[in-house]
Amino acid sequence: MTETAAANRLDRRKARTRAALVGAARELLASRDPAEVSIQEMTDTADVGFGSFYNHFESKADLFDAAIEEVLEEHGALFDALTAEMDDPAEIFASSVRMTVRMAKTHPQIAKIIQRTGMRYLNARDGLAPRALRDLQRARDAGRFVIGDPAVALACTGGAVLGVLALTTGNPKPKAIDAAAEELAANLLRMFGLPDAEAREIARRALPKP
């Protein structure tokens, strides 16, 4: 075996181990408080040796951060795909807000993770927050939203979404979650300058299905 082939095999093995650890962290985060989870439990869940952990992460917090970032990036990419055919930036923004809140019923475990850790990721380079910031800027540039600093608008949006998630994650009624998502979207659209009737109409449009 050549040195290059051996190096490639080693890289693939490292990548598999790291992916297994991140997958285990995602699984455990969905049902447990991070403080209750030990590194041993994470390596057992990932089915990798305990010593392998420190080849990839410096601490338990680093692994949980990687897992959360991966979850948020996956859903951000999904939202991009689902809204790709929409022309109105206001509708794109409202749809993303509604789909995030609706995770309380479509992805309840992830909704709990976002509710618990979401504020830490408002300034993240990947995930939901930078996409929301992009949508706010596009809506402003298109004349659909009247906002000054998009970063402040993002903070308002993020805080509102997390607040509504806190209300809905413990409510198993799908209709109540849908209603909360629509109400939040309409409220944000009005706050960013749309007339009440238009805001409510946009917030009630059919959402794209994955």
C-alpha cells in the first residue's frame, strides 16, 4: 500500500469517527440536558473508543457545538431549497419563520435544542441565523421591509422565534403550533412595515412541502 493510500484510509477513518461522535451528540442532545451527558456516554453511543474523542474535540462542549451547528445548517439548507421558487422576499422570510416554529411538531427534538441553545447562534456564520439575516436584507433592499440595521432586526426575529418555541414545544396540538407560527410571522411582517391585511395574508399562504 502506498503512503498516499494509507493516508487516505486514515483520513476516511477519522472522518467516520468524527461523524459518529457528532451523530451521537445529536441523538443525546435531543433527549437530554448537555450537563447530564458524559464523554463516556457519547463515545459509547457512537461506538468508538474513549481515547478517540480527544483526537477530534477538546471538550464535551466543542462536540455539542458541532452537533448543533450541523443541525442548524441542515435545516437552513432545507429552508433554502423549499423557498427557492418564491419571488417575494417577504414571503420567503415569513415562510422560514413559520417552518422554524413548526419544528415544534415536525422536528420536536430539534425544536427543543434550538430553544435551549438558539441565542448563542444569532451571530453564527452558518445555520439559520445568517440565512434569516440575508432574507431581511433582501426584503429591505427590495423595498418590502422598512428596517434600519438588519442585525437588530435579526435579534428581534430570533428572540421572538425562541419565545414562541418556548410556548409551543410543550404543546402537542398541531393546530395550536400552526396558529402560533402564523401569528408570529404576521406580527414580524407588520413590525417590518407591511400593512396588517397583507401581513396576515402572507402569513397564511400554503407552505412548501419537503
